Amino acid sequence: MAALSWNEIKDRALKFSKEWANTQNEEADAKPFLVEFFNVF
């Protein structure tokens, strides 16, 4: 697996932040949030 460039990380982080901007239920979304967050890197 190749290392990600900073631009790819930035793009993934921006996409992640938009997808999770309106999260309402912290308990129900905690695990999926973390999985998606770590996929940024």
C-alpha cells in the first residue's frame, strides 16, 4: 500500500467533514465516525 500524498489526505478530510457536518446522534454515530475518520489517512 502506497503512502497518501498530503493533497489526497486534504481531499479525504474535506469529504469526511462534509459528510459528517450534520450528525445528530453522537452515540449511534460514534463507531462509524471513527472508522471513516481513520480512512482519511
